[in-house]
Amino acid sequence: MTFLCIISVLVLEQLKAAPAARLMVWQAAYAEFLEHQFNGGEHRHGVTAWMVGVALPALLVLLLHVGLDYLHPLLSFGFDFVVLYLVMGFRQFSHYFTDIQLALRTGELERARHLLAQWRGVSADRLGSAEIARLAIEQGIISSHRDVFAPLLWFMVLGPAGAVLYRLSIGMSQHWAASAWPMAETDNFSRFARQAFQVIDWLPARLTAVTFAVVGDFEDAVYCWRTQASQWADASSGILLSSGAGALGVKLGLPLPDAIGVEARPELGLGEDADVEHLQSAIGLVWRALVLCLLLLALLTVASWVGP
């Protein structure tokens, strides 16, 4: 049933994507509400807010899934389908990626900058075509993991509760850390949410990186992962980007112009500098990784049917 649910959600999402923008607004409002209610500037307040805002909803989803499955498997299947459809967003990143690629190929640089700024939430006014392509590949790699591969893994492990746990965990971590910027690293309230997400994302990030390596240039992906990932500020992102860059045979990272000068960023990957021609290769890498994951899940499903 898990495999059928995932396939059904992927097909429906290609036909009609969930309203990602509206869901993100609701999640941001939810995070702000919890922060307003619980943030007293102490670590224990952040722990309590996370338990109420992330762990409790995931537990309720788990109990509801079990209750519906007890009544009838089709009820739990429908519930799982709706939850996964709402929390997973393949089209959420592929929409931006495709539009940016089209804008760059037709020479619409300002439109590409606008789309990238919307996607990343950071101004792209000073970026050139090659820099936009490089950032789009980076954002596509990170988003494919956080919107597709990681939710799918947690869905396979804990059912809909796992997908909800991951989605709420990353939402609270990002929103509360952004609220505390530029003191996020020392902010008592957001610290637990950031630590909890690092734990929850530890295994999925590495499995996604391994998948990129398997469907791309394996040797370069592993080499870049081992030698370059630790240079990136965020450990999870560093693993994903270095593996993805090595698998694609392109260079990511590198310094970027920003509002106050140049943003220092380490070099990731090997080979050519990323440009618009590599955008199609990046989306191909993600699709191959997804097909591989579905194939493995299908084999596991068949094996469970056959039995010992």
C-alpha cells in the first residue's frame, strides 16, 4: 500500500500540484503563533514549543492512521494519500527550475533573477546568467531532498506521521532561526528546533547523497563528499551539494556578489563551471534518483509479498 500511495501521489502532483505557496504561508503563521506563545528566551521554552508544534501533531497523525487502518485499510490509504500529497512537493521545486531554465535560454535575465529571488528568498539583482544557473542547481539539489526524498523516506519508515514530522521539523527550524537572525546560533529558543532537525535529517541527507552518487559520477561524487562537504557552513547541505556537484561533474559554490560586496563560499565539485547547459543535467539527475528510489521500494514491496 505504501508503494501504491507514493506512486499515486507522484502522478497526481504532476497533473495538479498542491498549493505550495498557501501551505508555506500557513506553516509560517503556525510557527509564528507558537513562537509568540512559548518564546520566553529560554531553551526549555523552545523544547516545549517543538514538542507541541511538531511532535504532538505527528503523534496525532500516527494515531489517526492506526485508527483508520483498524476500521478499514482503504480509509488509512486515503488519509495517507492526502497527507503525503500535502507535504511532498516535487512540482514545488521543478516549477521554478524549469521556468529559470527557460528564462535563461531565451535571454530573459531579469525574469530569471526574479524567479530565483522568489525561490531562494534572497535578492538576485547582481547575479549574471552563469551565477543564476549555478544557484538554481544548488537550490534544486537541496529542494529535491527536502521536498521529495526526505519526506518519502520518513513516510516509508513511519507512514504519514513521518512525513509530517519532517515537514514541520524543517519549517520550525528555518522559521525560528530566521526570526533570531543574526544571532540564530546562540538563540536559546530556536536551538532545540535546529538540533532536532539535524538529527531527523542526518540519515535522509546521506541516503540522498548516496543516491545522487549511484545515478551520477560515483567516484567524483564520493570524492567531493569526503573532501569538500565539511567546508560548507551547513553540514547537511554540504553533503548534498558536494555529492550532487561531483555526480554532475560541475563546480558549485564559489563566491557570489551580494548587497555589500562578495559572499565568500567554498568551491564544491569538479570539472566545468555550472551554466545554463547543466540545468537539464541536474533535473535529469533528480529524476534518475527518484526512479532508483521507486525501483528499490517496488522490489522491497514484492519481496514482502513473497515472504520467506
